[in-house]
Amino acid sequence: MGYASWIADSRGEYEWAASGFEEALGLPREIGDRSALARMLCDLGLVERRRGRYQRASALLEESIALQRDLGERHGAALALSVLGQVASDLGENRAAEAGYQESLIARGLSNREITEALVIGERTAEAHVTHILTKLGLHSRPNIAVWATQHATL
């Protein structure tokens, strides 16, 4: 059912995709496959965002992020954070959107240069953002930010 839902989503058939993902969530919950559950929650959250159901999307994405972080799946958490940032942007919550996007880039382990290219900002600005985050969280290195990001929901 998950594969058919991805196809429906790619065709813009969001109602059908959401219905399929909802149904597909039962199996990983039943067998305790938390990794598959986290991925499906993210997929369903993305579809709900496309349907304009932002509260539902946020709830699904936050659950996905929590599971991904608990499982140590950095890239999955970064993807869900990025989509959650898109939801915040859709709602006009620009600071929350930017924070989520920046956190997703750091969680992916990008360098300052890669972050500057993604955000279209100067490298010194990226360094300042990273320094500010380190200070605010009381951390000492970039890898500590990535670890922290995988353990805490921030949006």
C-alpha cells in the first residue's frame, strides 16, 4: 500500500495517497517496525502538508522526528525537520521555518560552505549561525549540534 501511495502522491492524488499511507501505518505499528513507521509518518506528513492540513502534518512530522532521533536516523530526522520547516513557512512562521531548515542542514552534517550554498548566505554568516547555536545550546562542536538535533524536537 505504501508504494501505491507514493505513486498517488507523485500524481497529485493526495486524498488517495493519504488514505493509503493511513492504512499502511497499521503494519509497522503492529509488528513494531519503528524505522518503517517513522518513514511512513514523514511521508504522510508531507502529503497532509500538500493537502493544506498543517496541524495534522505537524503532528505526524513531530512524531516521525521523535522516532527518527530515538533510532539515531539522522538523515530521516533531517528530512522530517525540513518538511516541518516547510509547514511553518506555509503558515507564515518564517523564523520557525528558517530555524527548522538550518537545523536540518546541520543535522545532515553539512559544512559551513555547504550551508551557505543551500541558504544563499555568506560563509561568515553561516559561521556566526553555527557559533550562535553552539553558545545557545552550551555545546562545543558541530558534531554535538548534529547529536543534539537528533535527540530534541525544536519546532
